[in-house]
Amino acid sequence: MPINKSDKIWFNGEFVPWDEAQIHVMSHALHYGSSVFEGIRAYNTVSGPAVWLLDGHLKRLFDSAKIYRMEIPYSFDEIKEAILETIRVNKHEACYIRPIVFRGYGEIGVDPRGCPVDVVIATIEWGRYLGPEAIEQGVDVCTSSWRRMAPATFPALAKSGANYANSQLIKLEALENGYVEGIALDVAGYVSEGSGENLFIVRDGTLITPPETWAYPPRSRPFPANFSTSLTRSFSPAPRQRSRPSAPLTG
Ligand SMILES: Cc1ncc(COP(=O)(O)O)c(C=O)c1O
């Protein structure tokens, strides 16, 4: 998906022009995956752009940072205000918001303590994650041969850049085999999540999703069942799923 540039990026407390938001090639995060981030949507409403579950996403960002012992040098409210200001500065009607906290340039080696914790907020215009027709027509998905990591290897509770090495393997395998997305099972063989989405099923009018230890705690949980398909990255009814998980759906 090509990136639609916005005017400005919030970079450690300052707005900088998009092309000037750069980091050093020896930054810790680039070598060791030491970043945590969020993906948040602002939707166009009659009263202007409205951010979907901002507090919930920010809580997860702060929790992710805590798990990786990264001290975010801004308060919850400062990051929240910075996100809203970035949307205003870039004059979005609707957008995708990507706050990222990462270990920057300082020292070499796995020990990250000598590296600064940098914070960036980028906003971009980004349509539907799995393509414009995905919601109406559904997409072809497969069950991946890659499993999600066990909670004692990488904590799935933390939305860390490192987790996305696993997501990339799932996605690349699915694309290579002609699918749009792959669904990963957890280490025990239960359904976990897509490479970049939560999974929900509706059973007897109730939304069911795998437990948090195996998948990201979905920020999308608190909304009513009939609200789900319009606002989440839903697969919709998958028209073709050739390899089905042998394990039951968890919930
Ligand atoms: C692997 C993965 N699972 C789940 C999600 C859904 O996240 P959210 O809880 O913000 O809807 C995402 C979104 O980026 C993801 O990448």
C-alpha cells in the first residue's frame, strides 16, 4: 500500500515536515525490533473527524511500552493531545493514526538502556486495509502454516514491532498462495488472529473473539454486535477458505 504523505509528523514534541522526520540507521529499533505502536482510525463525522477508542488504544500503547520497560517521556494526556493536534495540523477529515514509541540512536547491543526512547505520531489517509471491496465482498483467507508466538516468547499483549516479523511471514505465505490474508493459529492450535487483524465471530447474537493472551486485546471489544462490520478491519464472510483450521474457534 503506497503511503499518502501528510504535511507534518509529530516527532518528540515538535511538528516537522513529513520528509524531515528521519532517524539514524543505527537506531536500536531498526536492528532489534524495539518499538511499540498503535494503529488508530479517525472517522469523518458531521462534527469533524472522530477518533475511534482513543483512550483504549493509548492505554494499550502505554501498557506495551511498560511490558518492554520503555519509559514514554510524555504523559498519557500529552500524547492524546498530540494525536488530536496532528490530525488538526494535517487537516484530515478521516485518517489512520500511527503513534510509535521506539528505542533510538545511542548504543549498539541488545541492552537497550543506553538508547533514548523516541516518540513519533504520523497520520495518513488510508482506505480499507484489505482493499476497497473487502467489506462488501469478503476476501480469500487461508490458515497459515505459521503459528502466533507463545505468550512466554513474545507477549502478544504488547503491540510490538517485533511481533510483526511473525505477521509478515503469515502475510507473505498467504499472498504467495493466492490469498489476501492468513489466519494464524496459536501454539496450541486454536484460532488466534490474522496477520494484521482481530478475528470475531457472531454466535447467537454475541461477538466472540480469542482470549487476549493469544491475540492483541482488541480495542474494538466494547461496541455492540451490529456495529462491528462497518468500523473494524473485518474480513467479512470469507468467500473462499480452502484450508480450514482443524481446531475449534476459541471464545
Ligand atoms: C496482528 C493484529 N491483530 C489485531 C489488530 C487489531 O487491533 P485493534 O485492537 O486496534 O483493532 C491489529 C491491528 O493493527 C493487528 O495488527
